[in-house]
Amino acid sequence: LLYYMTIPAHRNAKLLTPSTSTKRWPVVVFSHGLGGGRNTYSHICGSLASHGMVVVAPDHRDGSSPIQYVRATDHFKARTVDYRNYSHQASQEVYEGRDDQLRIRTWELGLAHAALLKIDAGDNVNNLDPNSTHHSKKESDRNEVLSMFAHSLDVHTPGHITWAGHSFGAATTVQFTKSVFWSHNAKDSPPKSYKPLFTASPSSAIAQQITASSPVALLDLWCLPLRSPSTSWLWSKPMPSYAPSGPGGSVILGVLSEAFFKWSGNLRDTQRALSPPSSSPNFPAPHLFYPATSAHLSQSDFGILFPWVTKRVFKAEEPERTLRLNTRAILQLLRENPGHIEVADTSAVDGEEEAGGEAPVGAGKGDERILRRDGGVRGWVYVEADGRVHNGVGVDMDEKKGPGDVVMEEGMLGEMKA
């Protein structure tokens, strides 16, 4: 079925002139989860793009997709990267395997950032596939597509690139941003047992970009890969936004599916990863929510492609609304960012305003309700740092629930292989 599904798109559509005050489009880099790929999140990535963002959705070649096709270029032959199957129970073998995958994933995010700088500068990017309107064999001609983005990307202002991901992609985002930031901002030296997966020199462009104000959006953060003994020093560090003089949790958005919220072990790890350090409890708390009656796959296109399966098997309701809630929250996080990242307003339809229509909600006011903690949005439940919820009805936490249960219930984390 998936083989015959298509995504409606205009090939090499022309880029609009940026309407922001900086005359540049804001950028978000989105990392996919296990069993997914760049096309698995077309709804949320497309929704963000429709609000005035350039969304970079890489395919990770770490063996986390059911199969990854690497296209032929002038320099390399076409090949495939097969799925790498690891247990979801912690063990030394599992940690080593996930470390290896995170090493590839973080390296790829670093490459994506370097490529964005070249594209914005108008430089030719090498090693392209034949992605041009007339399929020229000359690499310079193929850059005609990328040339549209020259001098149009907000990739130079420190802290203005948004880093986001789902599941293993959310873990990749945490590992990447923390690795870059703490590799040159930590006051203590890492122990000899620490084996960094990614490092950045203080003078590098990526180190200048990722700051305490860098916004991160984490959908169903899967914490097991972050708990590797080899990187425990980094796990002990808070998110960059909790550095001294940082904005704290105000630039962090975590969205859990109801299944991940009820997975108590991962929930505790998520709260530890996103909350202020115990030594600085006065930082603003992170934005952490879960949409009621949602499944892990609700964060991807799966619920829209297979609504019957999502409802009958995974007990998830309103799959498209769940994605709209995620999008609304990410956009509002950027509007409230200290760097004032400019994105379009949420429409009346998406904001579920009674007036209906496509008029923006409150002309320039954005979508203030979505990040409120008092239950202003139906089925959108705020989670406290200690696990308590606001307006959570019938929440049944299961202390015995573990990764095997969630995998079985959700068909998640790469188990649904082609």
C-alpha cells in the first residue's frame, strides 16, 4: 500500500520572497524516528512550511529506516542502507549500536548545517543527484534548484535555527544540541570514560549557531539512546537553555503521545532531560504536553494514511487534529522565542475558532492558548515536571509498562518494516 501512495507536491516549486523583517525565511531541521524517513512526516513538515519556514528533513543513513535508498551522483553509485535491528531493552550491545547510529545521525545534522550555509551563500553544492527541471548532467546546472534559497535563509543569526525530531529523531536532536553546546561551554572536563559522538570547536559555525536560546521541539522523545554509559557525562548535563543567563524551558517544547506519557520509565527520563537542573530550580519550566487519545504513530503521517488501524489497533482518535496541535505548539514556541522568530499566524480553522474561515487568529497575536497550562485547548494536557497533569481525565499510569509493551502496542520504533 505504501509503495503506491504519493505526496501531492509541485516539483521544484519557486521559493516565495521572504516576508519577514529580516528578508530571510526561518529554518527548522527535522530528524525522523526509527522506521521512518524524510517523507514520513510530510504533514507536520508541510504545515510548518506553509507558515513561512524552510523545513530541512534529512534521511538518516544509520539503518533506522526500513530501507534507505541512496541515489546515484557523479561521485557515488546508488546503494541501499538496510535496517539495523536492535532490542529495545537496555544492554551493552544495544547501547553500542545506538551510539553508532547517533554518531551517524549527529554527523549528518552537522553536514546539513554546513550545506545550508553554502546554499545561503550561493555556493555550488557538490555531490547532487539529478534534481533539476531539465536533468542536466552538469552539477552547476543542478544547483539551479538550490540557488533559489541563496541569501534567503535565516541561518546566520545565533539561535535562530530550530531543531526538532520525533522519537529517535528527538533523541538525536537532544544529543546534537547538547554535544555542540557543552563541548565548549562546560566548566568541568568530561571523564576518560566519556566517548563523544559529536564535537564542535568554539569557533565553528555550528557552535555559533546553537546557543542557550536555540528552540527545540521534541515529539515523543525516546530516551534510551541517551542513557548510554559511554555518554553519561553528557546525559548529566541539562539542555543548553539552562546554562547561566539562558531562557530556561521557555524555548523547549516536548509533546508526548498518550502512550508515551503512560510509559512511566520513559516519562521520568523525559522530565529529567527537559527540566531545569536541581541546582537552578527557578528557571522557567519546559512546555510539556500530551494530546489525549493519541498514539506514538500519531506524530507521523501514519494516522492519516491508516485512520482505521490507528483507531482500532492503537486506540488513537482524531489523527489529523493531533498533528495540527503539534504544529500549533511548535509555531507558538517560535513566536514567543526571545529571538522573535517570525512565522505566520495560526488560521481560525487550525485554531478552532468559532468564526471559522482562514482569517488569522487575532492578527499578529499568534496562538497564545496552545501553550497555556490551564486546559484552554480541548484534549491538550499540560504535564508538570513531577508528572502531574492539568485537566487530565482518567489518566492511568502503569509502572510496569516498559519498552516491550509500548513497542507491541504502538507498532513503533522500526518494528513495522517493509
